[in-house]
Amino acid sequence: MTLCNSDFKLDVTSEIGTLRTLLIHSPDNGLGKVVPSKAQDWLFEDIVHLETMRKNEYDYYVKLLMYFLDPDKIKGKLNDIDDPANKRSFFKPDNENFHASDRVIEIQTLLADILQEADIRKKLIAAVCAIENCNYRLQSKLIDTPPAELAKIIISGSLNRTEMIFAPIPNLIFSRDIGIAVNNFMLLNKPAKKARARETLLVRYIFFNHPLFAAYRDNILEIPETVQHFLRPGEDNDQKTTLEGGDVMMVSPQHLIIGCSERTSVSGANEAIKLLFENDVVKKVTIVKIPHKRDYMHIDTVFTQVKRNVWVLLRSLDMQENQGEKQGPIAWFADKKNKDRPEIVQFEKGKKPKTFSGIESLLSDVSENDLGSKEKTKFIYSGGNTFPYDAREQWTDSCNLLAVKEGVVLGYDRNDKTVETFKENGFNVIKVADLLQKFENDELNPETLTDTLILMPSAELSRARGGFHCMSMPVQRDRVL
């Protein structure tokens, strides 16, 4: 049955407006088939235990999202959902008891919907088989597979429980990277790694063909390659045209931040700016160029927004003050030759480019000038800005938080020093299991919850090197202005 929501809007104007609709993908069988020798090729740091990731971690994420975005589907049903006999039926898209929310939207459901159309099914199967070098007989067999089953096969790479026909796409759980809503436009991205090519293909087919997005098809923007790119050497990362959603932040209605990183090239950012300005999507784009290091990967591993005037940040990447004259030659020359300091340039239509001295300076400008904050901008530092905890906790996504509403954010429970810093800045901290029970018992209400860091279990999810900002593709938020 095709997912349909008559109230659906594509409308994202900030990182912190109350979240109304998002796209996610729950961990599928493909994640349980990643082997150590291929883990880094598939962009994971380690192999994961699928059932632990699902039942003890990601399922909490889905339940929490449902309480905030679609409470009628879960309120009063928590005990039934947690019953071992029903444990997976609520979360799996191919199960008759699947939640089928039109607010917490499962990508696999959207894929199954469009595969019901024979013409789309043939074209998409042909495209997937071309990417994966399938033989003709397999392609013919897939065409005759029922849509719901076919969607599972295309995503997981598994024909059945034991037989794999092509590689999994385990990074689909990081739905942020494949598309970003910018006001009422959708910017489809170009991944840097071959391992994510199939994800990009699937999302293009979904956005251009699913009836949910029919009213916005003219607003779908695809990053093109540079002119005559096929004649260029393409060895340098900045020469390739790549852009991933973890490097794109919609911080105010007319301002987009794009990171240039290990995964997003200068060329990709340049093509995105052209598209955005030509289509009058935003008036201002700021480029934040961070080191091309696995440590950082995307800008959302370095900073994310918590409130209008509060951000979480890895401060060691943004040290602005020059301590050299006070501390002697080691500090002086380390500062002068610091290649890890971000470069920040802001482009605005009809104006000269503007530079910022550091990330804190940029984010303060966003809070105070773009979002009209009357309060001084605050920064909550990863690991309390104390080495080695700042680096350790940034690696496990202390800075990669998802705001479900202003001041209410989701983060991993393992980042102890960062959690303490949230408390010091006046935030309540609560474990997700306790919060869900309080929602169920009417002790707390998602609508009235304020200034809270919700701690999510993270033993397996953190191995994949992505937090909840990565695991979300918001397509509708309330406006904060």
C-alpha cells in the first residue's frame, strides 16, 4: 500500500525547529553481513552485532521518534511493542504490524511503493544490476519479485537468508548523507565513496517517482559533474564533484552551511552554490573547510546545534587565540603552521565574500544575526574541552546530535565528559528507556519537554561512525522565526 500523507510538506528552515517528518532506515540484514576485511571499504570502523544494534539501540530511536512525531501510533502500546513475541513486528517494514508512520518514514517502504509500478521497477532493476554487474538471468528474475520483497533485496543485497547477490549498503542507516531539505527544495547529494552509489540511485528514484513528493518534483536539485569531468585526472579529492549531507546544515531560512571535508569536495560545494543561487533557494552559503581526515569526516561530526544560542563543538579544531608569544617557540610555531584550523568563507548574492576567524565566530553570527538570539551564544565542548576526552568523545559522535525540538537533543550515552558539560550548562539528562516509560505513564510530555539531552545506547551503533544527526533526513520542521 502506497504511503500517503495529505498534510505532507517539504519545509526545513533550521536545524532546531520542532521536527515533524523525517526519513530513516532501520538496520537491515546487510549490516549483519559486513566482514572485517571489507568494513572500511563499506565505511564502517568495525563489524557490528545486528541484533544488539536493532533491539537494544536503534529500536529505542524509532520509539522515541514516534512519541515526538506520531504519538497516536505508539502511545499506550509500549508494553505490547516490547513483548518478545512482537519485538520486531513494529519495526520491520515487511511485517503486517509495522508502524507504517507517515511522520517517521521508512525509506524501504517508499522504495517498495514505487516498485509497484512495472515501468519504474524495470528501469530501477536495470540500473541496480548495471552498477552491481549482475547477469541477465538474475535481472529477469528480480523483475518478477513482489515489490516489498524486492525492496529488501535491493537494499540488503540478499536474495534470501543465506544467498547474497551483491554487496549490502550498510550506510543507508545514515539517511542524512543522501539528501538534504533546504526550505522547500531537496538537494540530492553525490557521495564520495563507491560504496554509497546504490543509495544515491535509490533516493533519486524515490524522490522523482513517489507520490509523496509529487508536488515538489520541480524543486529537486541534483549536483552535476563539472564540465568535461571525464577528461580530468580526478586524482585530487577537490577535483571530484562530491557532496554528502553530513556536510550540509540548514541553519536559517536564507543561510546554508556547507562543509568541505574528507567526503565533500570544493568542486561539490561550488556546484551546490551555483544551483542554490540560480534557483533562489537561499541568499547566503558559508563554506567551512575542515581537514580531510577520517577523525572528522563531515562538519556534523565537529558541531551541531542544540538551541538558538547553544551549539556543541569540538573546540580543539577551532582554537582561535594565539598563545605563541606567551608560551614560547613550541606553541608559537605550532600555531603558525597549524594546518588543521578550519577555513571559513561566506558567499552572499551580490556581495563580496566574507571570512570568519573560526567556527565559534561563524556560529555566534548565525545565532545572533540569522536567528535573532538576544542571549550570548554558548558552546558545549566535546569532552569538556579536556584532552584526551575531547578527541575520544568526538570520535564517538559527541558533537553529532539530532534536535527533535529546540533544546531537546539525542546523543550517545558513552560520552561521559560531554554529558557532564551539558549538565553544567543547565540541561537535564535522561536515559531513553526511562524517558519512554515516563511518556507512557504521563509523567512527562514530549510537547512540554525542554532543555534535555536524551541518552541513547551506543555500543554497536557507534562502531559505524555516525550519530543521530547522521541517522535522520528531516523533511519538515516548524519554523523558529
